[in-house]
Amino acid sequence: MQQFRYIRAHNVEHAATLLLQHDGRARILAGGTDLIVALRERRLETELVIDIKGIPEVSELSFDPVEGLRIGSSVPCHRIYNDATIVAKYPGLIDAASLIGGIQIQGRASLGGNLCNASPAADSIPALIVHGAICDIALPQTRRRVPVEAFCTAPGKTVLERGEFLASLHLPPPPPGFGAAYLRFIPRNEMDIAVVGVGASVQLDESRQRITAARIALGAVAPTPLFVQEAGDALIGAEPGDEAFARAAAIAQAAARPISDMRGTAEHRRHLVGVLTRRALAIAVERARK
């Protein structure tokens, strides 16, 4: 492994200042499950690794009925899916958090790190999109907020600028009649990368017979995870069912821009978008009615 300096940041401002001072030659360590491997294999180079795990703010996991869910960027996946409140209120997020790597990886890997890696096939991002997550980005002296669907700009690239890092994620409180789900297709086992991933959320009216809002997001079918707003909008006012789901699935398929590679052809991926969108919507509606 290459040589680098290691500093344990005292607080958010300290970490952002160190990033700014090193001007692209420093890396944030949250879970480290990807960073350490990349440094060891020399796919990344850095002069400084800034450990943020000891900062209380980025390790916070809390829910408030009014403010919603706050997930610090270094919170490991196992804390999320072992929290009964999050399991009950954010089911699509649980679907994704339980799929990132294996059990050992989930003991360290964070949703914040998964997002910042900006992989087109990341499991967490479609789920965060359909739950309406907002990114809280820290700078040395201030903060800015970005919707999660706008965070990734290209494979491995994000909106983070010089001296910035992701401090936390904020998800609004789900109202009654809300449901969400995330599904992925993989060819071999639970440790594999998604060939296609689909997240879906729905908001039902008081009678639970009409959709009043919906969000659909795709993974592994474009250079970045896709928020397909048109697919969700097509469901507004519709009765949940095969006809409405097929209409939204067709729009999602049209929005996908898949490639062919060793894990699947573009044609196969586009077909899977339709299948998984219909299935994810059906699960989201079932959860909303419960």
C-alpha cells in the first residue's frame, strides 16, 4: 500500500478545512470498505486520509416525527437495518442497506460512502431517491443542501467541490399511506453488483385506493442513477394495479440508457427495468396499505 498521512478529524469544520488545505490530495474515511481497497490496489492516490468516524454529527442516526430521519455519513448499514423505527417507516431504505456487500462489509460500510462512490449500480442511491433524501454538504464555514438525485454527476463523480464532504442525509417523515421498495437483479449471489436496480415509492390517499404521488429511480442503466420523474407522475390519480404499473414501467424503460457488458446486454437490462419497476411498485403499494 502507498504511504499517506492519517488524521482523525475533531469536528466537521476540522475535516472540511483539512480537505481545503490539501486541495484534492486528501480523502475522507467513513467506513473505508472501498477506500482502503482502492488505496491498496493503487487505483487511488492520496497524501492524507481524514478519519471522520469520531465526529458525533456524522455518526448520528436519529428519527423525529416532524423532522424525519437523519443519517450521518459514517453510520454503518447494520445500525440502519437493526433500528426498528427505520425498518417500519423506511422499508425501501432497509431493502437497499441489507444488500450492500455481505454481513462483514455492512458492519463498516455506510450509505454516505456508498453514495459518494457514485457508482451507477450503487444499491443505496435509488432507494434514497425514492425516499426523497437530501444531502447535507459541509464546507469549512457553511453548509449547502442538494437533493440526492442531483448528487452524482458521472461514474465516480459528484457535486462535491474543493473543501466539501457529505456530512449527513436527511429523509422526510413518511406520512400515512406511504410505501417504498427497492429491488435488484444479480446473476450469481448476494455479493454481486446489480445488473439493474429499481426503487419505487407511492403515496396513497386516505381510502388507499388512489395514488397521489410516486417516485421511481433506476440503477445500473445509465452513467448515473436515474430519477425518472415522468414515470412517477404518470401514476398520479391512478388506481394501483397492473395497468398503471405497466404504464409507469414503459416510461422507465424509455428513460433507461443501458450498455452491454460482461454482466448483461442493453436489451436484457431494459427488459429488467420493466419487470422490476412493476414488482417494486406492487410491493410499495402493499406496504402503503399496511
